[in-house]
Amino acid sequence: GWMLAWAGGGSILAGVIGSLIPAWMAARTSPLESLAVRSRAASGRGMVLALLVGVGLAATHIGIVFAPLKVEIVFWLFVMVGVPSLITGYFLIAVALVQVVSRTAGHMVSRLLVIPRKLAAGAVSRTPYRLGFTAGAMSFGIALMVGIWTQGNSVLRDWIGRLKFPEAFVVGLNIGPEAQQKLRELPFVERTCAISLYPVETEAFGIEGIATYTSTYIGFEPAPFFEMTNLVWDEGDPATALARLEAGGAILVAREFRAAKGLGLGDRFVCRSQDKSAEFEIVGVVHSPGLELISQFFTIGQDYTQQSVHAVFGSRRDLVQHFGVDAVQMIQVGLVKEGDPRAVDDEQAVGQMRLALAGAGIYDAGSARKVLKDVRGFVERTLLVSSSIAVFAMAVASLGVANIIAAGIAARHFEFGVLRAIGGGSWLVARIVLYEVVIIAISAAFLGTICGLQGATADQRLQRLVVGLDLHVRPPWPAIAAGWAIVLLVCIAAALPSLIGLAKARPRELLGSMKG
């Protein structure tokens, strides 16, 4: 409730402040100055000041997430200072950017629209703040889209794409040894490995007072697990790790622990659960085989309310000894290789496993390819839904474009009437205004792209600190180019009614208007 009140109060406050600034400026202007206001160019000093402040605020945002501070301090500074600085900074930068775009790309735009270059650029230079702030508002839709797709592609490529799932598996709440025996008797099953999944508390992830995450202790029989699982080793080696795991008191950790807390080979690691705790030696850092993701995918485990991220891997004997847990929630299944006469495809294997284990307490069965496909599909659908929100934000911002263009046309009726009276065609004046729309769209696309990439960089840095995800920014240029096209189309569509109305107006109607 109080968060909703905070959001509503912030919206009202923003509206009041936004209306007070122009009201205060108008109250300080004399009648004679008001009559001649359009004859004066905007102050270059003001635009430079807006640019410097904007760059400073944008630098503040990125500086916060890379500051060598505790993660809790970085998080709160990011939320309370960093994000507002990012939005405000790029909004101010837009004022100078519109002028830069008009002077660099304006020549090409004016040639495409077949209008005199100086005539088109003059209108942009006279109203830098109006057009700049409009471009700034428009840029946040494309910034949102760029950030969403950059972040989503990074998750698919750098996290999900690196998970090495088992070939096949069955899951349940407490699977008995008879189920494992039935699996071994299936002709296409080469080997099996019982897996225990147990949530444990660590100090590696989360933000104090906001979110705490558990890790999943994945207990297994070391020898068969190593035979069936193709682990990718960042630190350590299989032979040494196998011997230490079988001796007890040792674990492997997922690479995210090293990314978040710098934990590595030889470090001591404490796991806690309720009133019990145990200290282990880290004997390897590996890419996760995705077993903890599978457990959450099928919603199994000791506690359904736990938010588990990443995993530690140890022997089932240590799990029983330190935490008193011996329940099996998953059986990892190795299938015979392709070319073997006993081999079957994934769907047949899963179907026969379900049939053989009917009534044996099995919750579900699956294959690596099926889970990976479902997880990727979920992320991709989420990206599409989130992108629609960004497009809707652009559509809302386009109302501002329409308003600014309509106000600009109304203020320049007499100017356009003079152009028409001395021989300018009906669509010439419309193309002059269209030039402003295109400059706004180009500025918004460029600004939104840079803002979105900076936002994605900061988000990935924060995710690395909080949950250890080691993601990398690689802009999805096809999706970004589609966003640019959407910005241009939305801006033109928003201004189109005003442009058509201007083109249809007669010269004497325009000349009869008040001199803007």
C-alpha cells in the first residue's frame, strides 16, 4: 500500500513541478519580450550546461555499480541515485544531441525530403529544448527495448546456453531404490545415478534486508556422477576432485560463487540449514550441469518457497552425515549412444521410463533437450511480452510528439503562410515540419540505444554482484534496428494528422493567424 502511495505521490509531484517551471518563466517575461520571443535564438550556454549536467548524471549511474563498495550499498545507491541519474542525464543530453543530429545528418534528411537545408535546420535551432526534451521522452521506449533484448540474449547465451543437462532424468519427492533398479533394467539405459537435492543457506548471494537466496546442495555418488556428467572445469581437475569427494568434507561449487565472492580452489565454504552447519573445502569450480534448474523446473525439493540460485556439489554421504538427509529427488539417467541397436529417441525413452515407473512415486521424467527447449522458449516469450511494453511506452511518448508538432505548427502559421504566398507548395511546409519529426526520431533512436546499453551493462554488473551471473553485453543489432524503425514510424504516425492539416490549409488562412 505505501509503495502505491509513493508512486502516486511521485507522479503528482512530477506533474506539479513540470507545470511550475514554465509558469514561473512566463511570469518573469515582460509583454514586449513575449511578443519577440521567437526572434531570439536559444542560449548556447544553456545547451552546453544541460549537456555537461546530463553527462555527469549518466557517469554517476555507471560509476555507482562499479564502485568498490559492499553489494548492499551499491544496490541502494543504484536504486535511489543511479537509476534517476540515468533517466535525467539522458533526458538533458537530448537537448544538445538534437542540434548535433540536425547539423550532421540534417543535410541527408533535407535532401531526401527535397527541402532547402537552411530553411529546415532553422526551425530546429530555434526550439532546442522543446524538440530535445521530446526526443528524450521518446528515447526511453527504445532504451527499454534495447535493455530487455540485450539482457535477455545475454541470459540465453551466457547462462542457459552453458548449462550441461543430463541426458535424461526422473524426478520425485522421495524415490526409492526399486525405481532405480527398474531404470537399470530398461535396455536403452546405460547407467544411473541417484541425486539428492537439498536447499542450504550460504552468504554468497542476495542483498541484506531485501532478498536472500539459498543454494542447492546436490548430493551424488561421486564415481557414477563423474562418469555421466560432462562438467566444464574452471578450477581443479576431475581425478583429484573425485578422490577428495569420496574421502568426504569436500565440495564443488558453480562458477557463479567465484564471480560473486571470489571463492575458488582450496577455500573453505560453510553451508547451513536450520540449526545445522558444515564446513567444506572447495576442490573444484565448475559450470553447473543445471540439476538445480531442473529441480525448480519441476517444482520439487524440500521447501517450495525457497529461492535457490546455483549449486554446490558434494557426496550423498556428507549430506546424510551433516544434515541427516538421504531422500532421493532425482535419478540421472545415461542413455546408450546413437548407433547402438538398443538406442531410442528422447520421446520414446521418456515415455518408456514413465511407463516402467508408474506407481513408483515418480513425479515426472524428461530429457535435456526438452527442458532446454522449454526454458529457452519461456525466456523468448518473456522477451516478446516485455518488448510489447516498450512499444507501448513509445506509443504513449508519441502523444508528446503529436502535441509538440501541433503546437509548433500553430505558433508558425504566419511563417508558413508567407512561404505559401511567395510560391511554396502546399506539401513543402509539411515536409519542413516532417524534417523536425525525423530529426526527433533519429535523436531518440541514437540516445535510447546508448541509454539502453548502459542500463544493460549496469544491470549485468549488479547481477554479478548479487547472484554471480557472469553475463556479457553483446548488442542484438537486428532487434535494435527493428526498434529504430518502430521509433521512426511511431513519430511520423503521431505527426501525420497535423501535417495533413497543414498541407490542406490555404495561404490566406495561414496569413490570417496571429503572428507567432
